[in-house]
Amino acid sequence: MPVITEIEDLRRIYKRRVPKMFYDYAESGSWTEQTFRENSSDFDKLYLRQRIAVDMAGRSTASKMIGQDVAMPVALAPVGLTGMQSADGEIKAARAAEKFGVPYTLSTMSICSIEDVAEHTSKPFWFQVYTLKDDDFMKRLFARASDAKCSALVITVDLQIMGQRHKDIRNGLSAPPKFTAASMMNLSTKIPWGLEMLRTKRRFFGNIVGHAAGVADPSSLASWTNGAFDPSLNWERIKEFRSWWDGPLILKGILDPEDAKQALNVGADAIVVSNHGGRQLDGALSSIRMLPQILDAVGDKIEVHLDSGIRSGQDVLKALAMGAHATYIGRAYVYGLGAMGEAGVTRALEVIHKELDTSMALCGERFVGDLSRDNMLIPRDFMGDWL
């Protein structure tokens, strides 16, 4: 068993174990990947304030997200095709999150269905929905989430059309992978992954196949999104979605202060500052750069969460110190899932928790709810206009 001390250790194992098209699907962005890179590198521009001789006994990373108790303010973000990273991957990730005490968000574009995950977990999870043209299918998704006792609905609002992701196009991304000369050659080097996949019946988009009408190619993410996603989405439509769901509603994909204000108007309970992991508009600013402006726009009227670029507990700490109420990890847990299955997701959460707890202590803070720019980060004049 390799020694795992950081998320990067999991990424290296993941890259060796999982077919190239699925590794590239997770570990890439759109166009030149500038935003994908800066989502992470911009965290490096924030410096922590070290403090000493502060009583660190009784530290706690416990918090709440939309009223739900969490072991740390970190949720597993919705990630499509995780059942292709590891057989029954969504079930494995949901189990790991449940045991650790953090929310798991199931993607509409999952391989395991809502019902699959509900059957194999004992606590409510969150469900993410894209904005689709088919009202009947959308309403049935909402109803299925309700029947599965999902405790929150996350609506992704930044994917009316899909950003161009060169690697997915070149790899011919599909679930399951289509047999081409290139894919066969790569799959021949991933025997343990292939044997796992042969032992499961879950290889297609479980929330779509058998539920959505007119799906011409149920294996193709691009084909489905191009035909099903609603390019005419507006705030009135989002308000309509709000009326369909009685529980907590989270809007994911907010990257502008004006849009954050609109989210207040439609009755969202939380927003996620996110640029879809750099997978949509390349050249957009990183989520952590936009966070201060969005917080200034909405104040404490709504929970503001942050997604995109988080690879460590220190990134979580910096986001919280900048004012985020909570954070999400996507790629960080996918690395663990692809590397080691459920145990890998657990290990990713352990690594992030350890880094968060240790760094918080070295900064002289005992509770995540007490973090702030003033007591955690180097003063504004060191970083110029960054903040």
C-alpha cells in the first residue's frame, strides 16, 4: 500500500490506473485551460498569518452547510461520469462522504442512478440538476430526488451550452468507452480497471437511460448536452425551478456579483461561486478571485460556498478566511476514487481534514467559524489590489 500524504499522491496513482479519456475528462479545462490552471494557482497568492503561543486544545473543524451538521465545511461536488473512474464510483464516493460526515452531491450525469445511491447509503445526499428543455423529465428528476430523500437540490446554472474541451473531443469521450484502436490500446494497460467494470452492470448514464425520451446516443455526454440543455435559461425559469422544490436549493456556477444578487431574488438558500472547474468559459477569473466581490454584493443574506481549484486543506482554509461559508472538492476526491475506490475517497478527505486542522492551529485559530481575512491572511498592502 503506497503512503498517501497529499492529494498529489492520489493523482499520480489515479493517472496510472484509469483510462486516459476519463483521466483527461477530470484533469482538464476548456480551450487553453488558463482558468483551469489559475483556479489552483491563485490560491498560492494568498499567504497565511502564523501565530504562536495560542491555546490550541479542543480545536474543531465542525460546521454547518445549509443547516446540516458537517465534520468540516467541505462537500463533495457533483462530478459526471464518476462511475467510469471506478466501478460503481458514485456509490463508493457517497458511502465515503457519509462515513466521514460531509455532504455528497450526485450529478445528473452520473453512471449510478439516484435510486442506486439511495439504496446503498443510509443518510440523505444532495442531488445536482442541469437546466434542461424537457419539463417532464426535469420534474421527474425533482420527484426522484424527493423520493430518494435528497436533503438539498443543487442547480447548475453555468452550463446552458458546453464549453469546448479539446481533450474530450480528441479522446472520443463516452460511457462506456467506444472501442477504437486508440482506446483499445490504452485500455489494454488498465486491466484492473477493466475487470472491475466487467463485474458491474452500471456503465451508462443511470439517471438518463430509461428515463429521458429521445436520447439518440446514451453513451455520449456531448451528444446529450447539445440536444437536451436549455440555451434559453433565464431567471424566471430558475424561479420556476424553485417552486418545484420544497427543500434547500443551491445555485452552482455564480461568478458575478449581479448574478449573486439575482440568486437572492429567486429564493436560493446558498450559492456556489464556481466557474465549473475551468471547464466552461476559459479566460474567466478564478473562483477565489471573484469571491470577495460576490461577498460584498450579498453580505450575509445567503450562504456563499466556493468551488473550483481546491486541492488541499490549506486551500479550504484560505477560502474560509476570505469569507466563504463552505467549500467543495471535485477533482481531489476523484483522484482518490480512481486510485483506490471508496478507500481513496476516504483518504482524500482525511488528507484535506488533516491539512485544514493543522494549518488552522498554526495560524492560532481553534474553530473554522472564527476565520477571517483580518486574523488569517497577510495584510492587504502586501498583496496590492488582489483582495
